[in-house]
Amino acid sequence: MFYLLPGIFTTLNLFGGFYALLASFEGKFLNSAVAIWFSILFDILDGRIARLSGQTSKFGKEYDSLADMVSFGLAPSFLIYNFSLKDFSKIGWLACFLYTACVALRLARFNVKEISGFYFEGLPSPAGGAIISATVLFLNNMKLESEYKNWILLIMVYILSYLFVSPIRYPSFKGIKLKTIPAFYFLVGFVLLLVITATNPPLILLILATLYILLGPFIIFKKGMKSFLKKILDNKFKKNKN
């Protein structure tokens, strides 16, 4: 029975994405955003369980990618379109198409390209779904009305589209082994995160999703600064030596 769990969680991921699509068409933006977050949870669980049980397979990988395409490609793009970008008419739906196409390209690249297990090349599609759904939850909760809101969301969609297909690397956290973390401290950390999130779920989820998206550019900046400082120190050392 245990070997069926990865496929079951992938199906739940797909179900969440499908429901998110229906909810966004019906104007139930809160339900749609929450459904995408449930899909993210199921996507994390199916991968983790598949690796722990040694049940990874090509079929499971392809099924997971197809589910991700619905949950993190189509669902977020339709959610943000119906929530805001439809006011731009053609420009709005073309931006959403670009988002969806970039998610498809990113998933295809992931399936055919061998990369380090510790990093993803390009922003993972669940992270894109996370930032869009968290933004909708936040704006819905704050009841923010601004003439610039739609423009900011349009720019956000273009930035996310680029990040999906960019060479920027993001940590996968697959290398983290829960067995190496003492159970007591893991439980304390989990409870603390739960309490912090419960204080203001839309805001905390938006902050967490934003921090992860900024992590990729930060890693590049950090490496660039290290390389720059190393060159300066090397040049200084050569001058002193001469």
C-alpha cells in the first residue's frame, strides 16, 4: 500500500489544481488560492515519500510534471487573470499565456536535463504558484484598492515568467535529512512556524514565498561579490609582492 502513496498525493495535487481553475472562473478567488497551496503541500509530500520509499520512476516523474502543469501553470495564471489582469484585456491574457508557456518549458527542461540534486535550474513552478496565490490571499484580506495594483501584478507575472526559464539556481532542500535533526527541536520549530503563520496567514505566506524567490538572485549576488573581492585581494597581493 505504501508504494501507492506517491501517486495518490500526485492525484491530490492535480485535484487541487483542477478545483483552483473552477473556483477562479466562478470568482471564488480565496478558494482558488487556498487550493493551490494544498496542491503545493501534496506536491512536496509525493516527492518526499517517493524518495523515502525508493518508489521513484519515470512514470511518476512524468505524472508529477503533468499535475504540476495544471496546478502551478494553468491554475495560477487563470487565477491572476480573473482576479486582476482581465482588466488589461489582450495584454492581460497574453501575459498569462507567457506565464503558462514558461512553466511548461521549465518542467520540460527539468525532465530532460541532469542537474545537481541540491539545486533547481530556474524557479520551481510551485514557487510561482505560491507567490501568485499568496498575493491574491493578501490583497483579498487587506481589501487594497489601488490604480497601480493591476500594473504591479502584471509586472510580477512577467518577472516570474523569466525566472522559470532563467539559468538562476534555487535550492531544492532535497539534501536535508530529517533524521539528522533531533525530533524535539524539529517539533519546536514546526510549532513555532505554525504559530507565526496563524497570526496572519496571507502576510506570512507572502513573505515566505517572496523570500524563496529572492533567494536565487541573492545566491548569484553573493557568488559575484565573493569573486569580485577575491580578484581585488589577489591584485592587492600581487602588487605588494612586486
